[in-house]
Amino acid sequence: MSTDADTRTSAEPGTGSAVHLTGAPGRGRTRPRRYLRPLLSHRRPGTHPAPGPATTGATDNRATDAPATDASGNTARPGATPGPPAPAPVTTRRRPLPAPLRRLGERVSLVRCALVGVDLAVLVLVSALVAEVTPATVATAALVVVVRAAAGLHRPRLRLSWFDDLPRELVAVAVALGLFPAVAMLTNATLGTSEDTPDAVAVVLAAAVGSVAARAVILLVIRTLRVRWGVGEPTLIVGTGVRAVELDETMRAHPEYGMRPIGHITYEDLDLVRVPERATLSARIRTAARAHGARAVVLACHGADDGGVLDAAIGARRDGLAVYLLPWLPELVHDRDGVERIRSIPLLRVPQDPMRRPSWRVKRFSDIVISAVALTVTAPLLAVVAAAVLIESGRPLIFRQERVGLDNRPFTVLKFRSMRPDDEAEQRTRWSIAGDPRVGPVGRLIRRTSLDELPQLWNILRGDMSLVGPRPERPSFVERFSAEHERYAARHRVPVGLTGLAQISGLRGDTSIADRVRHDNYYIANWSLWLDVQILVRTAREVLRGGQH
């Protein structure tokens, strides 16, 4: 990004805050939004005097209704004493990257692709030079790649340090050496060969040495691309406080970390306690990211309402942005997985939205296969339950009810009927039927054993639901609980499920909604295929125990 980037402001009716944009990518030179501001000037020293932050590059007098700011970029309060002006950042001229490479860098992780490519190239070279190409050596090479990926050696990261990765390298080598005899034996047994393992050992050791040397070179190349060619993630910073400004300055002074700030999103003019204004902040981030090609957002919203920050982070993740949190007490943040550092400033990397991960496609494929097989296998049981319901209480056999699913979209859930409601209003508004005298012996049995839920396998096959997820609720209760419990609406960022973490934790029927919300949001934040397997196994145990948690 050139240091001659223009600094502009404009106005947009009804937004109620100032827009300043600095150094947006060339592909997104659209009219900037009034809530996007650059805290720093990007003109070369000696060209023009650096304007104060409250009027930086103002070219449109329609922005005069913006809230006043002090010299550090904080929203000024009446009677407050202005602070000292922010220091100008140290910048260097960079060569523009060719357009095809720039567009490619905006779509994929350069670090991940480079590291995977280096490992594959080293393995191919080692296999050709050190050992004869046999099924055992090919299997060992594949094992090395898998182990290195599992050790996190291909992860995208901001800080590119050869020393930081050295412990992971040693662990990957040790694990590969421990596993390759089993891989060699399995390969020989499968193919009916009797190959020795020295060649496989040589492949593992030579690949380790070659990868360590090659990674030092490739990391140096990537750092050079970041510094000399401006390669990096265009980044939005949400917040205009002192620490947000310090982060902005550090990013610009140290481009080797790969983050290119393009402006700040203001939130100080919003009351984030109110749900509509939370949506406004999310809309500001989405609009600015689309208009100016941002790929990352840093939430530096210290002092803001937690619910508003949560909604903004969820929305940004759903839009495919990399989300980072600037911690409140950085001095207490220890380096570990998920923690990035730009110089001495820690950033907490928010995991990618579950529905955007490749493993989520595996989850959906599993839902289709398991629900289709289960409907086929349990067809006789479904017929028996249907006959029992028919004998006890007549038709209809299937109870249909509107529930709320992914992104608050309504759908019709299917269950075996365990009782007959008095009217339509009762089934929409009554919370629990526990102890209702209209529930007969068959109804109590199918409810206790969860057999009444089996028709929902059809909902899963259709895509209305998943096997595992937050349980769906009726629209009237969703509206009520969303108003009473701040995190309730966040449950709907993934598909609802036949079973879930809350249900296997004893939170069924007339139990705490607050506890359910915490369990459901924990499930979403920590989702993995293995967690789904655990929940399904524990669900089967609960069913066999008759629902007695």
C-alpha cells in the first residue's frame, strides 16, 4: 500500500458519525462511509502539515455533525482537556504488487500455502534422492505431511519466527518416527510386500532437516513481501481509543506482521445495550469490509457493552473476516495457541466460524447419511409407535409445530403426538406439558425414551436441522427469551439439532434457560466433529437410562 494514500471524508445520511478513510485498496475506491475514520495521516513528511484527528482530511462539510474527538482519537466529552497530538507514523515506500498476485493474496492465506508447498517440495525431493520410491516411502511421506499439519506447522500466523516453530518441528519428527513402523507394517500387509524400514526412517529424518532449512528461507521471503511489497491483510480496527491508535501505529511501523490497517470503525456514538444499534455496528463493519476489501477486523472496543462486541464478532466471522480481539489486560495474556502478537501487543484470534470450515461439510454429509440409514433401519419401530399413538388417541399421528432454526428462519418440526392440545394457541404458547393428565401411557413412554423425536430424522435429511446442535424453540419463546437473556439469539448462528450439549447435561424440560444458553454457546464456540461424536454417544446413554440424568 503506497504511503501516498489519499485521506478522505464524506457523509452518509442518517449514520450520525464522521467518516474518514485512509489508504483503502485500489480495488475498493468507493465513497467511504461516515463511520470509518483514519486516526493517522499517511502523507509523506514535508508534503502537507498533518491535520488534527477531528478534521483529518475533511473535504465534505456535511460531516460537521460528527462527535468531537480529542487528539488521541477518543470521543471528546464537554469540558474535557484535549490531549497531545498523536505522533506521525514511520512509513516506508513500498512497491505495488502485481494485480494477479494481489488478488490471489486477498483470497488465500499466503503463509499456509507457502508452508504446505515447501513441505511437499522437500518431501518429493527427499524421496527421490534419499530413498527408492516404494509404497512404504510414499505412505511415510504422507504421514509426515499429516503429522506436521496436526502439529500446527502450516497454520497462518502474523509473527513469522523460525525459532517459535522449532519446538513444534521436534514434536512432529518424534511423532512421525513413532508412527512410521505401524504405517510401514500396514502398507506391507495391505500390499503383500516385505520392505524394510530404513528408507522410511531416512525419509523422515531428511525431510525434517530439509524442512527446517527451507522454512527459514520461505519465512524470510514472506517477511520481505510484507515489508517491500505491502502484502498483508487489509484490516479494520473497531474503536478510536488510545490503545486502538497505538495498535494502528504499530501495524504501520511494522508491516512484517502482515496487517495493513485501512481505517477505524467508530462505535462511540452507538448505545450497544440496544439490539438495533448492535446491528448497526455489525452493518458498519460489513459495509466497510465489502467496500474496501478488508479481510480482518480487530475489535478494540474497551468499555463497550459485551453483547454488542459479541454480536459484532459473530457477524464478522459469518462474513468470512478474520476476527481479533485486543485484550483488556494485555500484560496478563500468555503466548499460546490462538494468541498473536504484533511486537508486544497481544491479539486474541477468534476461531473461524464453524460453518465456514471444511469439517462442517463432513458434518452435513454425516447428517444426510446417518438420518437416511436411521429412517430405513427404524422403519419397523416407527410403524409400531405410530400404531400405538393411533390406538391411544387417534389421528393425527404426527404433531407439527413451527420452530426457529438457523438465522432465525422458521421451519416445521415433526414429532409423534403424545397428547392432543385443546387448541392451536395452546401448542404455540404452553411451555411444558409435564404432569398433564391428557398424556397417556403411550405418550409418557415415547417422551421418556425420546421415541417421539424420531420423525425429526426427516427434518435432518431435509436440512432443517442437524443431528447435534442447540434445540429449536417456538417463535413466541424465542422472542421472549431473546429479550430476557442477552446471549440467547446467538444460538441461532448454527443449525438447530436433534440433541445437544444442554440436553445431555440434564437441561431438558422445565430447566434454567440461562444454563441452556451458556451450554449452547459453549458448544458453538468449541465445535468439532469429535465433540459431536461425544454428544451422540452420551445421548444414546441418556436414552438407555430413560432420560434420568
